[in-house]
Amino acid sequence: MVEILAESQFTLDATQVFVQSRQNYPSIGLVTIYRTLEKLEEVGLILRVHQSNGCHSFIAAPQGHQHLLICRACRRAEYFSGDNLAPLMTSIGEERGFSIQEHWLQLFGLCSQCQNLLEVAED
């Protein structure tokens, strides 16, 4: 199951992981998938991605501190780094009386392929 998430360029929900896992392990159950995803998240090998529709999916955890770009249409995901959020986090923390200790940023939009498909469909 780790390999499925590690090799995917897309966020995958539990059902998608289940379908792909059954190719190699035909007797695997959906409950096993949910339990394994939970444990993999607990040990930091995968991350839960909160989708804008209220559902969640999973992706392999990055090396180091990185953030996500996620396509709303095809669910392709890319990690990126190089942000300078420290001043913003300090300001928000001070305004609200928090000591911010960590953050995780997810940006949702359309990847270039889905933008092209949308443009073709509109023509």
C-alpha cells in the first residue's frame, strides 16, 4: 500500500487505494485499508489531504517541510517549498494570542493539463 501512494502523482482516497491493492492482494479488505492508512499516517509515512468537498485522501509524505498544490479536477498533487510564511505566522499568532508551532499549506486549483482541457471544452 505504501508503494501505491509513493508512486502516485495523485491524491488517492481509501477506495482508490483498495482497488489498486486488490491487484496484488486479492483478498485484502477495505477495513484493512482504512486501518493501514491510519497507521501509516500516525508514523508519518503518508499525509491526509483535506479536500474542499469535505472528503479526504492521502499522499506519500514529503522529505522535509513542503506544501501541496492540488488539482481540483484530476487530483494531481505536487509538493513545493520555498515559502516565506514566518512573518505572516508571527503576525497572526500575535494578533490572536497563539504561539504557532507548525503549519501545512494546501493550495487548490487546476493543473495546466486540466486548464487546457477546460479551454478546449469551452471553444
